[in-house]
Amino acid sequence: MKIYQDFAEVYDQFMDNTPYELWGERLEQLIRKYGVSRPERDAEDLLESERNLVVDLGCGTGTLTELMYRKGYDMIGVDVSESMLNIAMEKKAASGSEILYLQQDMRELELYSTVGTVFSVCDSVNYLLEEDELLELFTAVNTYLFPGGVFIFDFNTDFKYREIIGDTVIAENREDCSFIWENFYNPEEEINEYDLTVFVRDSGDRFRRFTETHFQRGYTVEKMTCLVQQAGMEILEVTDADTGGPVTDRSQRVYIVAGESGKTQGETGFAEKR
């Protein structure tokens, strides 16, 4: 079943409390600490242009992509959902930004050059249910990273699905829309199924109902860092996404910063390396 279709039209309404500004500040801090990208959009040198490119992987409706663009980065947004990207394009038209949006499955990532930074937040990688899919993604990211570039991503831990949200029901009611989010956790497969039922006001007092089913898999820090290293990248930082401190066995969301490996500054980008 395809996801983020009808749900795309109300996604921003239900995510209105998401701390995008905080996420943007944290991403910028990590890029400056570990990476090579800088907010220098008008760089004329080809290598500088590639170095400063930043990819938002699983960009959704483009809220964070737009925020990072306003910080000065040359942004590329990648998402598999056409419906989500349509909304991102509406935001682009309204803001006048020059963000490039690509409709791609992250497992089949294909860029036109190397880029200085790739980031993926809001547990997008948890939608990859098999370890070989994650390894495929991480390997592709390393391939497309500029020498010295970084990959910054977060993920929900198996603890969060198993102990916090698994087998719970969450409901929220708004003036023009409401949803019921039912979770079903399978401990053997470590996969959380959540069934979304959404009601959206069409006109007057009439509501349209639609459903979507999503699947996410929880991962341990050990498994994630192992896969990142198998893909050829170097682990630079691992932190609890909620506290900013060390990861514990009760951490629900984790940030990993991984560094590119395998290229040198003398290489002029993906086209030549390939």
C-alpha cells in the first residue's frame, strides 16, 4: 500500500508542533563541526558548488528543506511521495526558492554530482525494513558524498517501538481534521505497524475519511553503526536526539553523524569518479 498520499494534504497540520527550527539549528551546528558544506550559494567554482550542496533525504513537504535554504545552503529535496512533493513545490513557488526536488525511492538514490551533506530526519530510515536496504542506502550516500562530506540521520530505536508506542492508540482532534493512530508491534520482526484513520472536512459539516498503513522497523545503535561502517563511512558522533547527550538503553531517537570515506580532495566529483 502506498503511503503519504491523502495524508500529505493534512501532514503539515498534524506536524505543526514539530521543532523544525531546533532541528535546523542542530543540523547547521553538526555540518559546521564535522562537514565541508557552507552557506555560499553563489560559488562559481564547480568543486565549491558540489561541496556546498545539501540533500534532504525524505524531505516530505519541504518544511525543513526550505528552512535550510533560508540559511544559505543549496538544497536538494528527495522523497518517494508525489503528493508530499507537490506540497513542497507549492512552498517553493510561494517562497521563490531555488530548491531542486527529486521524486526517488531513497533505496535507489541517484544524484547528478557529489554533495557536501546528506541529512535524513524524522525517522525516515525506519521505513527501510531490511538491513540490506539500509546498507544499500548508506553505500549510495557514501558514493555521492563530496570528500570530507557528512551524512546526518536520526532513527527510532527498537526500545521506542517495543516499550513506548507499540500497541498503543493515539488520537488527535482538530477543527478541520482528526486522526486515529493505532500501533501494532511485532517483537519477533521488530516491526511496528501503524494504521492511520484520518477525517478531513470537505465542506460544511461533511468529513472525508481515508486510511493508510505504515510499517517501520526499530534498530539498535549497534546495528546502525555497524551498517554505516560496512558502507564505508566513519562514525563521527552518536547522541540521544532528545537530550543531546550520550545514548542509553532507554533512548527513543538517536542521531548519527557519519563521515565520507574513500575519496580524496583531488577528485573532482561523482562524474569523474564514476
